[in-house]
Amino acid sequence: MHPNKVPCYAFNARHASRHLTQFYDHTLAPSGVRVTQLILLNVLKLKGPLAINALAKSLEMDRTTLGRNLQPLERDGLLEMVRSQEDKRRKDVRLTPVGEQKLEHAMTLWHEAQLRFEEHFGVERAQRLLEELRAAAAAVEL
Amino acid sequence: MHPNKVPCYAFNARHASRHLTQFYDHTLAPSGVRVTQLILLNVLKLKGPLAINALAKSLEMDRTTLGRNLQPLERDGLLEMVRSQEDKRRKDVRLTPVGEQKLEHAMTLWHEAQLRFEEHFGVERAQRLLEELRAAAAAVEL
DNA sequence: TGACAATAGGTGTATATGCACAGAATATGC
DNA sequence: GCATATTCTGTGCATATACACCTATTGTCA
């Protein structure tokens, strides 16, 4: 029962997710940032300070998962979390200068990973896969 | 930065994996078994008692991850792990009758999930996605 | 304004993931 | 047969994931 034989959509999505994550994490290793963390840092860089809930909705991630994913990044000084003044429930997350530096390094390695994947898998094929992954996730939100 | 805008292959694989897993886990909930666990139980049913390493290779999973995934199933009596007599390093994992019962129930629900996904996503499209997921995982093993 | 709903976030618990390191048993080669 | 390499598994650690339940704050509306 090679995974090539397991017809479960969820299992194969998990399987691909594991292997792609390992590939990216190994490539990103010199930066000390993982691919999940890179995404968070990058969104924060592009969309400025964001509340945890807003960030979670933006990435379609579970709120509590995101909150815990932010902890090591805050601990290592890559980002800051401060209570909002207008709304004291909110905790706005923003990138620190250290975080920006790390992100810059990580992004270079990330581009390498993207290119290497496209090289092995095919550029157009990879683009289509991206669309299908998004559509598959959307298909189960009903 | 909706995930529909993040062009990272790893992130989108993770994203789809999370959402598909949630969909399957919710469907399987009445059986008390998760989709990751169902796969393990099913392989053990089909391929008989297997050592942990053999099972891990079969599913292309990390050995230590698999070992830990087996623990709750052993704890709950769905499977047994016994030291092999020919090779005392080995620990053979096999389904118990209780495990088979649970598996049977879970498989019914799993089929429902498979059908519902295919209904929403398209049967042929889903088949193609499966192939592409397998190919993508294979593409990064170089 | 005061009751109640809705929103933002935190915590406890459980599973999932994988790396580095370690120990025990077996296989190999001389 | 013995030294060595290989194989099989376990453990410590850290991150990732998400559900249930909780508190605090803000919004709504009669």
C-alpha cells in the first residue's frame, strides 16, 4: 500500500504537504525560519500591523493555531504584539526590524525553493496545481 | 493577502491539507477516528502485521511521527504492538478486533467524505488532483 | 442605560510533525 | 569469531494543528 495506492484525498493532501514542507524547510534552514513562519512574516510586512483574528482570517487559518505559531517569532524578537488602544481586546502584531532582516534572507531562499520546484515539476503544471489546491480547499467549505 | 494570493507551493499544500483534513475529521467524528488514523488502520488491515519502519516506508511517513501516531491507537486498544521473535529490534503492529470494528465504521463515513468531495470538486478533477499531489511529493525527493 | 449579543484573545488538552541523539539487535566482512 | 556497519526503535525537544471552554471588551437595542 504505497501512498501511490491510497485513494484518500485528505491523506494525499497531507502527504504532499509534509514533503513540500520538508523541501522548503530544508532550503530555508540557513535563515532559521520555517516556511510557515515565512508566510506569516511576509503577510505582516505587506499588510502592516494586523490583529491576530484579522491575520487568521486573511490566511484562512485557525485563530488559536496562528496565535501559537506567533509565539516563537515573538520570543525571538521577529515580531511584536501590542494591545490596541482603540480596542483593548485586540493585539496588533507587527514585524520588527530584526524580523524584516530575517525575512529578507528567508525570502531569497524561498525563491530558490520555488524555482527548484517549478524546475522539477514544470512551471505551468505548478501554477495549475496551485489553483487546484485553492479550489480543493474552497470545495470543502460548504 | 488572501491565501488566494500567496503563491507559495508549500503554503498552499498545507492550506489544502488543513482544510481537507478538517472536512474528513468532522465527517469521521462519530467513529472516534481521525483520517490520519483511519489510513494507518486500513493499511494494517490490508497488509497484515507490519513493523513500524515498514509501515513508515510504505506510507512515506517519518518513522518517529508514525511511531507517535500509533500510540493513541494502541492506548485505546485499536492495535497491538509486539516484539518480533525473529528480530528482537522489530515491533510488529497489528489490528485488534476492536480496531477492525472501529475501522469498519470509520470507512463508511470515509466513503461519504470521498463522495461529497468528488461531488463538490468533480470526480475526474479530483482524480487528477490526486495524481498531481503524488507527483508533487515525488518531485521534491531529489 | 442596562441587559445581552458579538467579538478578540488566552488556555488546556490532544494529535501531528520531524530533527538530533541514543541504545539495542542484527548483518557483514575479514 | 570479532570488529564494524547497518537496521529498528525510543526519547527529548520544538513547532503545527484545532477543539472546547474561558475571560474581557465592545457593540446593540429596547
